Amino acid sequence: MPVTIPLPTDAELTPELREILDSLPALNIFRMPANAPANLKPFVDYGLSLLFCTELDARKREIAILRVAHVTRSRYEWTQHATLARRVGVTDAEIAALAVDGPVVGLGEDGQLLCRVAEEISRDVRLSDEALRTILDRYGRRQAVELILCCSHFNMVSRRTCLEKWQMP
């Protein structure tokens, strides 16, 4: 039996934490950080900023997140973001292409680059100089940083170091 960190119950939460959680979808990805009360709101705010306050195109973002989810084997992240990806124009064929072991094909030069960035951050922890140079040239400094932050954040939430409950609602 694996060691797990239990999700906090409502009775264990302060009224402020319950209010924050009540304003969000009832997903364990939000409830787990409530075990560290001072970190819940910043965690939620940061995640929401990556989803709704960037210049990086939502379609590009979701392609990168899905590739992170596949590479890290996060079923939770894959399930949540496949739905979001469809809403921002990623086709079922493109989603299937992201779910392969080995090189992703059929997404064009831009899609290949997004996948490369997601893979390098997920597997190597940092980008190669070549990949970094390419995203800076293609997207500019702000969107390149947003892409890196996005891939890094979703790597954090996809890791299984906490428990399976974190992964699966």
C-alpha cells in the first residue's frame, strides 16, 4: 500500500480556505494544496494566471500541457486538459497525435516545437539552448517565458510524488 497524504476534510479547513475551494471546481488538484494553508491561494492564482492571463495562445498552451501530461503519465492532467484543448480548437486527431510514445508527428512545425519544449522540460528539467533560442525567435520573450512557466507548472502538478488521490478526482 503506497503512502499517501490525505485530502483535508471541510472540518479541517478554515472558513477562508473553504471559501476559496467553494469558488473552484471540486477537484483534488485544488484540495490537496489546502494541506499547506498559506500556499493554497497563491497556487490557485498562479495556475489561473497561466490559463487565463497570458499572451500565449490557448491552443498552443493546451498542446504543450497535453504533451506534458503524456510524458509524465498523468491521467488526471490528460483528462482535464483534453477537454479544455477541444474547447480551444485542438482536434481529436491532434490530441491522439500527442498521446504517442516517441516523436510526435502531424502537428506541423509549431506543434513539433511545443512538444519539444514540453518534452525537454518534463524529461530533462531544462530546455536545450537550441530549443530556447527557437522559442525566443518564434514567440518573443514574453510568450517564451509563459510557455516555459506553463510546462513547468503542469509538470509540478502532474508528478506522483504526493499521492494518486492528487492525480485522480
